[in-house]
Amino acid sequence: MNWLLDLTPDEWNAVRLSIKVATVAMLASLPPGVAIALLLARGQFWGKTLLNGLVHLPLVLPPVVTGYLLLLTFGKRGPAGAFLAEHFGIVFSFRWTGASLACGVMGFPLMVRAIRLSIEAVDRKMEAAAGTLGANPAWVFSTITLPLILPGLIAGAILSFAKAMGEFGATITFVSNIPGETQTLPSAIYTFTQVPGGDEGALRLTLISIVISMAALVASEVLARRVGRRMDIE
Amino acid sequence: MSVLVDISHRLGDFAIDARFESAGRLTALFGPSGSGKTTLINMIAGLIRPDKGCIEIDGRVLVDTGAGIFVPRHKRRIGMVFQDARLFPHMSVMSNLRYGRWFTPAAERYADMDSVVELLGIGPLLGRRPAKLSGGEKQRVAIGRALLASPRLLLMDEPLASLDEARKAEILPYIERLRDETKIPIVYVSHSVAEVARLASDVVMLAQGKVTASGPTEAVMQRLDLLPAEERGEGGAVLDTKVLRHDETFGMTVLGSAAGEIRVPRLAMKPGAPVRIRIRARDVMIATEKPTGLSALNILPGTIVAISPGEGATVEIGIDCNGATVLARITEQSRQVLKLRLGGKVFAVVKTVSFDRANTGAGLPLEVDG
């Protein structure tokens, strides 16, 4: 068993980095995820189909293509990348933040789908009732809508996290494979498989990958059940 | 306190064109399903924006399409009790009740938790979740929630329609207390003659999106011809009476009314208590001379003041009994045989057993024998 826990510093780095990248990707996608899901579930506007298609694009495009598009837009000389670097000091290219961006984008369609479904299931009559009690739309959203979609929100967040843990193609295309900076678990496993004698390391990281993903799934299950019980949905 | 509604609105093929004004304690919007009453109440609450018209509560303009005024629902301070309760499933009963309080300016909060909880008898429910309540309990909590927002006006959209008879009987007394013990005016939507006759001080009768009659309950309920077809059998005179005494030997209560004494099955009320009764037109017989050898106990002398054709082979006769009008539905054949005409002196005969819970409000748990 020793060989399993006896990770090299580089391997530890990959594990830590993966968790960090996936967590940031998930948290950062939540606000825009809820906003877009609301828009798609309830909005009536021109170009809704287009927006829907755009959101789902990362799901159907080859990850390498998504990664390359990110490189073009958010790279050092890309329009968005240059703007953000100049005005906010946020740099994506060849940084772990770029890995987070790539992972967030790849998991975004999954998150939006889950949240959108739960918003569509909300009984709008509840919101009308809250309105007659004096709650303005912002209060209605935060005290009625948000608690009612919490299970969907959790499901969406976990899906996004899991997707981020496994993301490989877009990340490696956008921010490359730099140990300690952008080398997440999948990239590290890939690197091991490319060198002679790397089998053991690859297997170790694979098992760790499985454990983290399973833990995330179980956590979401428990959380969703607790929320469900609190709401007494029969 | 007054409510003024004057709107026209189209919903697909259905057009509403209604105007009414009421200053009653409890105004019933009454009509068959599809007559537009729920749409009207939703407009007062601000849930539907009318195409054209205005809505004023106590002189405060809530909607005036001409002037471009539309006060959003959360600024109207109008409480609403929905047919389906709509309690928030993720909150306890207590949190549901407190919800509206947050949004009411402190200076305008007049409802206090303890008295509302006491009024509606919901003390034992406070810690529960809405999913664990019965239909009647949910409805009482929903009423409490609306009240605790200290509204200027309370709207009730068929609050009893989805409940069975036993649950209805459980809630009705609470609504009566609400009407009599709080100062808040109520607009109540219903399609049931029994509910309207028992609760309403004023009635606005609606059919196909139009107001067909409005005014005090006793007057409007005389218009049997305006009642929805399925409720016509329930139609009849509404009389306000007082409990005079109980007849313990035979288990009866004697009520005093303008028309004279009326004997009904024993009511659980103290002498002096007001009772509103409804005498169904189909339960009233007419005699041209004072009947003898008859089992019916209530024989009210009066004068015929109205004769109008009813449905099919029937006529509806209005009899003025010393200022109170009693309605009778008889066959055209009987009318001709008895030679009934306007101004004729007759006796209206009503069996004591034709009174029941539905038309006397009998057997209520709230009032105890004296």
C-alpha cells in the first residue's frame, strides 16, 4: 500500500492544483450559470435559441477546438486577454487561472442545464404569493426562488466540479502542461504515460482521481438529500 | 373604506368589462366559473395588468391605464389568500407567517402575531412544515400569513373551493370572526350561494365578464334569475335574525326576524346572537288562507310584491312579510289555481327541517351555549 500514498512532490502538486482549479471553476461559473439559466428558463427575447446554442457549444465541439478558441480570445494577444491583463491584471495564458477558465467553460453547459431544469420546475404561483406579501422581485428571488432551486444548484455545481476534475483537451491546448502551474491530474497522468516506467505514477494518480470524483458525487448526494428533507417535498 | 374597479380586459376569446364600487365589510364577487371573478381579483392584487381602466382603494389609485399608473404588487399592501394556499414549502409555518412582516413599514404594522394566531387557532401548528398540514389548516395559515403583512385590503380567492364539507365548516367561522373582529375590509370570490349568503355584506354578481347586479347581500340575492344555473336551487331570501330563545323540549331555536318568529333546528348560540339565515325559494309553500292541520311550523303572513317567471314550469313569487321579502318558487299551475296576483294577501309556509347547517350556519364550535 505504501507505493500508493508515497506521492512525489510533483504528484502532490497536481492533486492540489486539480482541486483548486476545479473549485474555482465551479464557484466562478455559479453566478453566470444562474443568470443564464434564468434567462433561458424565463426570458422571452430575440436570440434565445442562439444563446442556448452558444452555451451548449463546448459540449459538442472537440475540446481542442474550445481550447484553441480560448487561446485566441483570452491569450496574451487575444482581445479579451489583453483587455483583462491591462485593466484588471488578470492573466489567463499559461496560468492556473487559465486552467480554471477552460474547465469552467467546459462544465458550463452541464451546470446551466441542471439549474435551468430546476428553475422551470419552480411553481411561479409561490413567487406571486410572495409578491402580494410585499417582497420586491429581488427579495422574491433570494427568499423563494433560490431556496426552491437549491437541489438543482447543487447538482449543477457538482457536475461542473466533476467535469473540471476530468478536463484535459481544452486545458492542455489553452494553458499547456506546466508542472506546478497548469499540470492538473489528467495532464499529469498523460505525462506519465508518455515516459518509460511511468505506469506506477499513472496508476496512483488514476486511483486518486477516482477517489476525489466519488467523494464529490457522494457529497452532492448527501447534500441534496438533506436539502430535500428540509423542504419536506413529498 | 371603498373599492372601485372599472376595467376592461381581453384574454383570448374572453372579454371582461366590469365596473363596481363597494364599501362593504365583506364584498363577495359572485358568479359561475368562467365569469371573470378570479381575473378581477388578480387585477386588484396586481397579478394581472388590465388592458384598460382603473382600480382605486380608498381613493388611492393603484391602476389607471389612462394616466400610465400601475402600482406593482409588492407596493400595494393588499393581502391575498389563494384557493391553493400557496404556503412556502421550504419554510416552517412560523416563517411563513412572519414573511410579510419584513416588508411592512414598522409604522403601518397593525397585525400582531399573538392575536392572529389566537384568532385563527393555529398555535399548535407553528413549528410544523406546510407539507404536514391538512387542507383546512393550510388555509388558516395562509389567511394568517396574509393578515400579518398588515394589508389595507384582504382578497380571498375561493379559499374554500378545494376543501371538503367538513373542512369548509371548520374554516367558515374563522372567516366570520375575521369579518367581525378585524377592521380590514375583505373582497371574497365565490361561486357558492351558501358561502355568499352567509359571509357577504355586499355582493357583486358577475356573468360572462360583466357585472349583472351589485349591492347589499339581501337585495342582490333576491335576484334568483341571475344565479348560476347549477346554484339556482340554492337561491332564496337572506334574512338577518336574532336568537330569541331555545325550545329545549323539542330541540329547536326560535329566531326573531322582521317577518316574525322562525323556528329552526337547535343552534349552538346564545340568545341575542345574530344569525343570518337563507330560506331557499324551493322550500317555501304558499297558502291563501292561514293553514290549519299542517305540520310546518313557520307560517309568515305577507303580501305578494313580485311575480316573475322562473325556469321551466315554475314562477318565483316575492312575498313582503312586514318588510322582509321571502321568495317562493312554485309551479305556474299552482299560481293559476290559487289565483295569485300582485298585492294578494298570502301566507308563506316553511318547514323547520328545511333549515340545515348550510343555510343557518348552525353548530359552530366557536359560540358556546349561554
